[in-house]
Amino acid sequence: MSDIKQESLVNIDLRNPSRPAYSKLAKAIKEKGFIITGELEPKKTNDLTKVIKSAEKMKPYVVAGNCTDNPQGDAYITSIAPSFIVQRDTGLEVVCQMCTRDRNRNALLGDVLAASALGIKNILCLTGDHSALGDNAGAKPVYDLDSAQFVYMMSQIVDKGIDLGGNKIKGKVEMNFGGVVNPNADPMEPEILKLERKVMCGADFIQTQTVFDLDRTKEFLKNCEYLNVPILVGIFPMKNYGIADYFDKYIPGVNVPKHVLSALKKTKKKYMPDKKERYAAVDKVNLEFFSPFIKELKKSTKAAGIHCMAVEYERLFKPLIEGI
């Protein structure tokens, strides 16, 4: 357990309305537009060709692309190098995810400074799925800080130029940073309190976990309005039935609607041998579900935009955005 007292992060308000919008993402959010971000997932490789191609494909349609950090506890290439290389090679701004699961406060500080030195302007502060769920289940998690404490640390670094020990940092760290919330949590109230803690610790923006339940998402957003923080709603278009079925069965707290699963099942290769026909059918299923979903959020909530986790499914961005 961290020696940062939990109560010290309950009754403070580190929100900083004068903090500059250092990143293109933060500037776009401040302009009050309904923005779209994407997701990049570097895996167990040092070959980033696929990630760069994904970034190039999504760049015309998104403000920024999230670069994941060992999702589901798997051991992949660290998020900093792909974030830097994607920005350098494609010009797409990146949100660099960092998990406290794998780093203590010293490692977090070191990686934040390294990311800053490489020109990365966005950090998403995550706790991370437990390493026991990953492909190296014997790995010991760290959890020196939780995600709210990481947000607090970022406030200290960016606004005051100090680390958690009060030590001065040489050079100005110019970054915007955010956290994550899960609207699927049941009951909802504790999750909103966790979100409040992150906001009070100074988060510039919030992204949600994947959602499929429109009514619950609208209720959640309504209940969070008092926090006055930009929230990007996470959606997950599924490029085939296998991914949808896995997601429905094995991702905690998320259920793919049965009619979507059924429709995607009919697009399996054994039913649609023609690849072009199969792709068109999959796209149709996703667009028929997500286009009205996004339109309704845009019309009736204060969501700042959508975080579209269409990993290696970038062909959907153009019709999805045109549809809204």
C-alpha cells in the first residue's frame, strides 16, 4: 500500500482551470467539439509496422490515438516507444497509456519524464488489469499507487514541477492527462465516487471503458455532470464474430447485445465465404448499432466525444463518422 494517505486525496481539489491545453487533444476538447479518438495496440514484438499502418489509416478521422500498455495484463512492448514512433512517422498525436500495475512511483516518474522528453503530450493514468490474467501469470503486480494517485502525481509534476517526494524536477513537463471510468459498474455510485477522486486530483479528461447499453451510459453521464469534466465514451466495433464472442464471454462487466452477436455470427466465413461480402456484412452490423448510439449520445448528453477502440478495424472510421 502506498504511503500517500488515502484521505489526502479525498478532500482536496487539484483541478486547475488555468492549466494550458498542451496537446492537440486537450485543445480539441476545450473547443467544445464532439471529438473522436482511436486506439492502437502494439503487441509482443519490436516490429511496429502494423501499428504505424493503423495510425496512418485512422489519422484523417481522429484527433488522437491511444497507445495501449499491456492490455489484459499481457506482456507487450512498452507504450512509450510506439507512442513516439507513431507520432514521429505519421504525425498522429498519441495518448500514451501507463499502468500502475507494472511500475512503482519511481518507474512512473521516469517513464513520464522519458515520454515528455520524446514529445508525448498525453498520458492516460491506469491501474491496469491484474497480471494474473495475462500471458505471464506468474508476474507480480506492483500497485504502489492506484490510478487516482497517479493522476495526483501528474498534477504535481505538471503544475508544480515536483515529484511525490517533493523533489524538484529540472525542466518543464508540458502534458495533459486523464483517467478511466467504467459506466458498466453495478452499483453505479461507487464508480462515480472513484471518478470524482480522479477529477479532484486534477484529471484533464476521462475515457470510459467499453459500453453497449445506451440507457445506462446516458444515466451515468447525467449523474457525472456535476464534476464538469470532459468524458469520452468508449465504444468497441467488432471486426468479426470471434472477437465479439470472446469479448462477451471473457471481458468482465461487458456484455455484447445478443442481437449484435447473432447478426455477427451470420457473417462467419462458413456462411459467407466471399471475403468482400463478409467484410461488408460485418461493417453493416457495426454501423447499424453504433451510428444511432453515437448520434443519441451527441444529441442528448454532454459527452465530449467518442473513444473508438476499433483496433486494426480502421476501415470503419470513415463510414462511422459520416453517419454521425
